[in-house]
Amino acid sequence: MNPTIRDVAELAGVHPSTVSRVINDDSRISEKTKNKVLLIIKKLGYTPNAIARGLKTKRTYTLGMLIPDITNPFFA
């Protein structure tokens, strides 16, 4: 199972919102805390969940295309 923000926060001894602020490069976080959280993120191999982020921000950055005939070489 993939690590979550809560897993990172638990190991770093900080609140999950602090981890989120580190990920989003918030200037209110001290360098010491930022470095500790980033080290744990790297150690755990944490990557943000794109689906969860899309639900929260209401933006998925997905592009849809309608192709009339998929077998036509023109659309290859």
C-alpha cells in the first residue's frame, strides 16, 4: 500500500497539514522541519495521489478527444 500524508506526518512527528505545506512549498515552515519531512517523504517513496488532488482542487488537467474512426490511419 502506498504511503499517505498521515504516514509521513506520523514518522516526522508533525501534523498532516504541515506535511501538506511542505509539499506545496509554504514559506511558513522552518527549514529544519522542511528538511526532516522531505527526508521522510523520500525514504517512504511518497507521491501525491493525483485523483485525490483532483477531487480537492476540482481540476484534473485531463484532456478528452473525440475521434470519429479509430481505425483510420489519419488519426494514428
